[in-house]
Amino acid sequence: MFNEKDVRQQVVEWIADFFQNNGTSETKAVIGISGGKDSSVVAALCVEALGKKRVLGVLMPNGQQHDIDVARSLCKTLDIEYLEINIKNPVQALYDGVTTAGLILNDIATFNTPARIRMATLYAVSGIVGGRVANTCNLSEQWVGYSTKFGDAAGDFSPLSDLTVTEIKAIGRELGLASKFIDKVPIDGLSGKTDEDNLGFTYEVLDKYIREGVCDDSTTKDRIDKLHKMNLHKVNPMPTFRLLV
């Protein structure tokens, strides 16, 4: 039985230990804030582990972001410092460079490029303030490859990567976060579809399959298994040639 109170404390202690061994007493956690459950919970856990003065939020809209106020509200609720850096121009510049080179943009490039520009932005900020970048991915998304390699799947420390969406929501409520942060429907920001629309199944179904091995619909089970297998390259270490001597 999942105990959100115990796991909350375990993660807080884990974050504190990571920073004790990977920085100084002033090293900041640098977190990309979307206002959704993952970044909200990571930010709240880091505040508990490090104190609010050592947590820096970075909001990165791609042009106009209709729900940017939720991200701002999260930072104000936690009383953490935050920056707002619009990534529209660098994203468009890269698109323009690709098309000028004679290539035609496709969905893979247009869906993943903003996530990679956001991660480059986080590391630029981190380098300036001497911080450590938080990875905010969760187990459910990573299980089926719903993350961008070297984009949101990157980071220096990952507090949620062994927790499902269901478990993270429970921790968020245990932390006392408002429903608008925990239950905000995740949308990819490009197609206008929700995560679950794109995946073809709900996180509730996926989480039950991950934790209990139970999936009542064979078609859904096959789709989850296929996505998991084809996306293992995103979570496994990079294959590396080893010289035989």
C-alpha cells in the first residue's frame, strides 16, 4: 500500500542528501515550472528539503501560453524566486535554420525541439546561478516514452522518476497543494490534445498496469507494451563502445 506521507519524507531527505553531496550550502534547485503536477510537486519538495531561498523557478512559454498564470501562481504560493524566459525566438530560429538548409519540418522535430530548448535554457540559468537542474519526469510518462530525450528527460537529479502519476498526485495533496496544481490536465502545447488523448489510454489504466500488472483491455495492454519497448532507449544508459585491450 502506497503511503504518501512516508514517501514524501523519503524524497525530501533524498533531495537534501543529493544537494549536500553535490554543491554547497547555497546551491539552488533550478526547476522548469509549468504549473502542472510534476513541476509543482518537485518545487514543493525542494522547498521542504532546501528552503525557499534555494529554489529557483523558470517559466518558459513558447510565445503565448494560455495557462501561464497557473505557473506564476505556483511560484507565488511557494514564495520562491522565479524567472520568465520566452523561448519562441530561439525555437523559431532553429526551425528557420533547418528549413533554410533544405529540410522539411515534421512532427518529431516540432514536438521535441521546444522541450530541448527549454532544457538548454535551464542549464544556461543553472550555469549562471550555480544550480542543479531538476528533472520532473515521472514513472508513468517514462514507461511509455512520453518524454523528450535530452529535453524534459534530462536533469541533474530526478525526485519523481520512480513514482506514478497517481502516486505523485497523492504526494501533492499530502503537501497541501491546491487542486489547480495537482489536477491540471496536461496538454502537449502543440496539438491541443491532452497527454491521455495522445497516448490512447488514461494514466489510471497505465499506473494500475505498472504497479499491479493488470490491464483489462488486451489492445491497450499491447499498446503499452509496444510503447515501453520502443522507448527504452530514452531511459537506458547510452550504449557505449568499449575498447578491448
